[in-house]
Amino acid sequence: MLELRNIAKMVGGDYHIYPTNLTLKRGTLNVLLGPTLSGKTSLMRLMAGLDKPTEGQLLFDGKDVTGKRVQDRSVAMVYQQFINYPALTVYENIASPMRIAKKDKATIDREVRRAADMLRLTPYLDRTPLNLSGGQQQRTALARAIVKNASLVLLDEPLANLDYKLREELREELPKIFALSGAIFVYATTEPSEALLLGGNTATMHQGHIAQYGSTIDLYRNPVDLVSAKTFADPPLNIIALTRAGGSFLLNDEPAFPVPAHLSTIADGPVTLAFHPHHLYPAPANGGAAIKLSAKTLISEIAGSESFIHLDYAGNRWVMLTRGILDIEPDRQVDIYLDTRHLMAFDADGRSLATPQQAAA
């Protein structure tokens, strides 16, 4: 078990990582989800022992390892920019941590070939990294981390530089690979879809803070605050500030739409509502449950089987995500349909007041 007790990192008098408490159990996959510069890599470097915390303690299985050198820890780390030994073959690259650990020849051969088979590297074991594709080089780095048999494996956006097809394949394979190990895996990503696909647990990060930690699917469905909800939204979350007055939400003192049942316990007054782009539709949907609104189109983005329609609704910029090709000219007034059953509500400080899942629980 890895415990972070009030771990913090300051640089030049400013916090890069604010005091953080986090417990990660053996055999778990833990995703650090947040935008670039949210603190994911900085937190992983503290976990690995590559950087020393300014405050707090790091414990592994109850033992304080805060000041322990990274070489003396059972840690493996794979970066976005894959690192291999250019003069060594793929076989020797994978074998290198076991040779340092003075494993016997039979064990090294068995583990190298097992990892190579798992990551589809067997045909390339005699090649050097410069004779591999980028995806094969990254898989070599992953294989080397796996055979190290470390207690803590840190993966810092390991798939970011791979082509789309290979990235999707590895995203599907990685949870199976993780399941075979009793290690603690920590996986950093900027992509909510990647966190959902990997499953396990997720910590949403923002400006050096952990906003929320728990089951990945629970965080997506039940964000504790607007920061966590925004972090777990791609395309960006649609947001609008309204006022509740009785049975309606008001916009500029005029009724915008009725208060749905799951938000009925919210007190009258200012409230921020948020929803995902796929809960906005270009036509009536969900058996008539969606309400009709009028918005102005800004731009249409067509991405293969999906379309992203950027809209202006009463001065609020929204995105509608819909299947298929939908090309709408800019500056057109169009009807859109919002399924209010999926609205999330937050107070003036961004704390969650209610989500559909919380209301149903």
C-alpha cells in the first residue's frame, strides 16, 4: 500500500503540489486525470522518489520511504517520451532491469519472452530500437517496466505519442496486463475517455490539487464539485448560471425551463447547471423528455462519424455532440433539445448540489 501523508512540493515559494493525502492499494489501477500542468507528473515524481517533497511523508507498506533513493525503491516508470537503450536489442532492453537485479538466465529468458508475447514484440526481439516504429519502441519500454516486477509502476501518458489505431489497441490491452500483476499502477492522462476505458480508480487533478479520488465511473457520474466535473468532460462541459424560483430556472428573470425532479430539493436562488454535450440534441429525443431551446450556431466541426456543433445560447457557449454528419451554417437560429434529466447542479463555490446519480441513489 502506498500512502501520501500531506505530501507537498514547493518551488520558489509556490506550491506545485499542494498538501495531498492519498492511499493506493496493491493490485489497483489508479488514473491521474487532469489537463497539462495540473500536477500529474510532479505527483508521480514524488511517488517515485525522483523528487523530494517539501512537506509530508511517503509510506510504502507502512514504512517511511520519503528520503529513500529511487534506486533503492521497487519502482518502474514509463514516460510519454519512450526511453530505450539505443545500442541494445529489444531483448536486451527488456532484460536490463532483471540483469541489474542479478536474476538467473532462465528466469530472464522466460520473463522477457512472456512480456514480449504480451505486447506483441516477439518478432522484433533481435532488432535495436532505431529499427522499430514509435509504437514498438513504446511497447518495449512498457515491457521493460513489466518485467522489473516493481511494486509501483508509474505510467506518464505512455500512449500519447502513438498512432490512433495502436493507442486504441493498447488501451484495451493494458487493463488485462495490469490485472496480472499485484503491483500498484498509476497512470497519468489528459483524456477522460482513456480514464473511463481503463476503469479502476481515478484522481481528478487541477492546479496541483487532487479534486476528487474514487471509482472512475463514480467520479464521472457523481463529481463532488465543478472542477472535477469539468476535468471529466471531453468535449468541454456545457455550463449556465441560472436562478431557481419555485418550479422554474430563470435566465435574466425570465423562465428558461422547468426544474427537473432530481433537482427539486435545491433551494431557491443562484445555481450553476452543467451537462455533457451528448445530452444536447438537434431533434426531439428520448421519448419527448428533452425540452426545446433556441440557440445560434457558431461553427460545425465534422469528425468522421460525429459532429460537434458550437452554439450560443443566451450568451453561453455550448457544444452539441451528435452522431453522423451535421453541417449547419454559422449564425443560424436553430432549435436544440436538452435532456434535463442529466443536469448537474453546483452552488456559488462550485460544490455539487445534486447529480442524476445522486438523486437516484
